[in-house]
Amino acid sequence: MEKHGRTEEGRALIRELDGRSEYDTLFKHEPTKEDRMLEHVYRNATYRDPASVLKAIDDFGWKHWMMNVGDGAKTEALEGVLTEKNPTVVLELGGYCGYSALRMSRLLPEESRIFSVEPHPHCVAIASAVHAYAGVPQGRIQILNGTLESVLPVLRERLTLEFGPERSGEKCRIDLAFLDHDKVAYLSDFQLLDSSGLLQQGAVVVADNVIFPGAPEYLEHVRALDTYSSRFVPGLLEYVDDESRAELHDGVEISTRVS
């Protein structure tokens, strides 16, 4: 298996690549990189065309690096799981600007719902605008502003409202969880999900950026569990040129609950 991620080196590299982003201009008046990305979508993507919106975000990401899952092998792995499992309920931790949720929504049945957890209010606004411009039906992607711990009660309520009693109480469940938020929080949030009863047998957890920036504690923990079967799918860091990519190995960890 791929060795555990180099968390500190990874974070330093991300800071170097990321430049001026939402996270260092929250209290300033100049447009953030995320604002400029949204403007790029409005100027270059076709209204109510999700593929066109995704392409515009990818094009922007190649010029102004963004922490999306990107358009390479890691996305192919995620989409392969979606196609195979055909989940009804998807939980995304780290909605950022709405890219991954939009990408996933295209592959899901009409009755499926994506609950995207994002702690930064401005990113919530950007993601909501991206989804609206792409023509995502109302309610299909529901963004929850906060941390996983803070939104869990709301998530349970939403599941009951959307799917009725069969998804409430002990039967409340998530079919697929996509971890793409603060890598330091991967382990604690996974443990919270695992102990909540939301991840039942057959549930799949896909974790991005487990090598760069790295989530070594999460990898060590999930790979040691008898209740999960895990596999690593190698990939490369998103939106990085071929010369740099030779040094920037990454990948996704796909863990299926087996008991």
C-alpha cells in the first residue's frame, strides 16, 4: 500500500500553490480567488449546463490552483464508486465551491440527495451560486453550514424529511461519504460518523488527498479496522503541471463497511 501521507510537507505545498484564497481574505474587501472563479463561470460556462460549469472551474483551476478533486484519476475512482453503488444518500465533508457535489450529482438517480457540509459561509454562498447556475434541481444538493459535529442533528432531520421514517432512527444511514475537508479532521470526523450509526454495512467512505497534503492518522486507523475493507487508488495532485506532478503523488482511500 502507499505509505502514509506527509502532512506537514503537504500543507506547506498547498499554501504555496493556493495563493490568495477564501481562507486568507475572509475579512478583506478585495475579491477572493473563489469570487473570481465564480465570475469565470458566469462569463464562460453555459447556463444550466453542468458539464460546461465543471469545465469552466477546471479551466480556472489550471490557471489559479484550487483544492478541488480535479479532473484526473482520483475523480475517475470516485465516479466509479458512484456508478457501482448508486447511492441514495451522499455526505460530502468539505463542500468548498461546489465542484465535487456538482460532479457527483450528474451520476446519481433523481431521488438521490447530496448533503454537503462546509464551515465557511462565503464558500457556502459560492457553492450555492455554482449549483444554481448549473441548473441543479432545488433540494438535490443541500449545503449544511458548519462542522460535521454541529450539523449532525440537522442531517438526521433532513433525512427524515426527504425519505420518511425508513431513514430515521436506527435506520438513518449514509450510503457514501466523501471526505475532502481539513485533513487533520478526517480521523475524528470518521470516528464520529462510524459511532453515529450513519455508516452501516455496505456504506463506502472515499477520502481524497490522503497522501498530499496527507492524512496519515486516518489511513492508519481505517486500514486497521476489521469492520472496513480499504483500498488505495493512486492519483496525482489536482491542477498541477506534468513536470511538478512527478513529485506530487496523491490518491484516494476507498473504504467499504463490511460488518
